[in-house]
Amino acid sequence: MNRFLSNATNRIDAKGRVSVPAAFRSVLAERNIQELYCFQDFVFPAISVGGLDLLDRFERQIAADDPFSPAANQMSLLIHGGGVFMRLDAEGRLMVTDFIRGFTGIANEVTFVGRADHFQLWRPEAFQALQAQAREERKLAGKRSE
């Protein structure tokens, strides 16, 4: 498996660490991702996590624009100004820092959400609500196309 799929919720321990699901750690190992690039998602109250290829993709998009354009500057603010590098510890845990907590509202649990080439960290209640909303909107869209 080389894609981040599904979702799982894990508790944050007393030292502020959370175990990354084994399936996600397997994808990280298969893709040889050792340093995690984490950024504040553009749309959702979530932290997106991937490898350097994720950062490279956004930097190529920025480079394709005029570097002085408003679009390139906005993207850089989001990607560079809203991003950090992190690493898993030897036990496959991630430190839930203020960078993560402040943006997502995560407190005691983290929901890991697969997004194909990266995964996200969500406050469980926020993920459940937005997933239910997306499911309802897809259901309504299906009824309109009948």
C-alpha cells in the first residue's frame, strides 16, 4: 500500500505525543519519508502532513507564477509561513505541538485522515461533522443528477 487511506482516532499521551496509525507509518516507510512537512490546510481546520514531495509540489506551483504576484505571495504565506518540519520518534509517535493545537483545536485525541498522497490531523468532532456534511452534499448531488 502506498496511499494514505481511511481514518483512525488516537489519544494524546501525558507528554503530548500521539501514535501515528500503523497503516500510515507503513506508507511513510514505503515512501521513505523520514522528515514530515506539515502545513495548515487551506480549507479545513486540519494540519496536512506529507513528505518533501508535498512541499515540492506547492513550490513548483509558486515558481510557475510571477514571484511578485499576489497569488504567489499568498501561496508562499500559506505554504512557508504556515508550515513546519517534524519527525516521528522511535516509537512512531508525533508530538502534538502548539502549532497543531492552535490551528485545529485538538485537545485530547487526534483523528488521522488519509488523503491519498498525504494525511491530515483533525479534532475528532470537526472531522466527523465535516465528513457527515460532505456525505449529505454528495447524496443530494446524486439525487439532482437523476
